[in-house]
Amino acid sequence: MKIYYVDGKFVPSDQAVIPVDDLAVLRGYGVCDIMRTYNGKPYFLKDHIHRLVNSAGEIGLSLPWQTREITDIVMETLNRNQITDEANIRIVITGGSSPDFFHPQGKPRMIVMVTDLKKLPDSWYRDGVKVITYPLERSLPGAKVISYIPAALALKKAGETHAVEAIYINRKMEALEGTTSNLFAFFGNTLVTPKEGVLKGITRQAILAIAQNLYQNEEKPIPLDHLLDADEVFISGTNKCIVPVIQIDDKTIRDGKPGLRTKKLMDALEKNALEFIRSPS
């Protein structure tokens, strides 16, 4: 049985509970972040915790923990679960208990969960995937919040058409991001990803750093009609890494196969992970 960290204690997963008067339960008030491990080591740990702290600030949630404390708790949770290979680490910061069921009292709770890493189908990477478009804009794109109702509805719609992801489209008819992924497109040798109105993923950040030595990078809006005419499209995320997109709604991207530039970035990101695995702890 997994061991979770909940509000100051390490407990078996079947005993991991918080009070019903917590604002996470009552109002969906809280933030989260998720990372993965390689050989038991958290990948981009510092970056994920930095984003978690920023997310809390975005929603006005004051944290009593320093970055070092959060890091230590994550590492201790991993140690108690004896993780030596690949797993997910999810950190949740709740709004804490509230006597009036509305206003935070400055006593948030922290939860750290270690779970098995779900292996995604090899066909996603070999053959590419279909995504759909979905009209939606995040109200707080800079914060990774715990409320995922809009994303769940979008993914349900995607699943009805055998798509694996839904790409949000804003009122300007610009493509933004997926429910749990960032969006990239190649136009010739130029790699483009939206800059505004999106949650800037940690894997997105890594891809841009890797790609700057390979291609021209641009962070700018991608009108939907331009996206549909792109040479290559892919999505990225912590667990997905890089997944080629070969179809958007009913439109096939070019020849309907993962592009060579995308494959080159996939290899480069995999090399980055291998270097991380081989690096000293």
C-alpha cells in the first residue's frame, strides 16, 4: 500500500483524508502540480515546486512552507514508498478549513501522493494521435488549480470521437493548449507555441530550451486556421513527453504521419531524460 503525506503526517493511502470543511472540498479552492520520476528521482523537481508556489500566489493562497520544506517532504514521501523506478508525484495545496465555508483562514493543507506511472500506448508515439478543438479559455491560465470540471467535459467530448486530447480555442479563434498538455506546431523550420492564455508546462519549458539549438523558436498566438495548415503538430506534458498529432477534428495534418522535426525533438527530449538518470543524485 502506498504512503501519502497529508497535513503533516505520513499515512497509508486508505487513511488519507481531510476534513469536509476544507475549501478544496467545498469550493474547489486549491492548487496542484504533478511530476514524474526516473530511477526514483523526481524530474524537474525544482521547476515543478516553483510553479506550485506561483500557482498558489495566483489564487491568493499564502503558503506557510518554504520551497526547501516542500522539497524535503516530497523526497521523504518517495523514500517511504521505496520508489526506485518510475512513478508520479502529485502535490496538492488545499485552501484549508473555513468556518463560514467560504473565506480561507491562512491554514492550507499539503498533500503529497506517489502513484504508479501509467504507460501510454506505443502507437501514440509511433503513429501519432487525433485531437479535437474545444471552445474554452482558462480564467487563471497561470495557475494549476485543482478544479478540472471544464477539462473533464472537454476530454469526454474528445473521447466520443476517439481523440486523446482537446485543444482549447479562444474567442479570437486562436489555439491555446490542451486540457493537460501544451501545444506546438512547426511551420517550416520554425517551432511555434502560444505564449499567452496558457499554463506554461515544465515539459514545454524543456522543449523550448532543447529546440533553440535546433530550430527557430517563436512564442506567439496560433490562429486555428494556421494550425490546421501546419507542417507538423504535437502536444507535450509531464507524462506524455512529446506526442505527435496527425489529425485535428476532421483535418489530417499533412501526410497524416509524425513529422521528422517532431521525431528529432522526441529523441532529444529522451536524451535529456537519460542524462538526468545518469547524473549524480
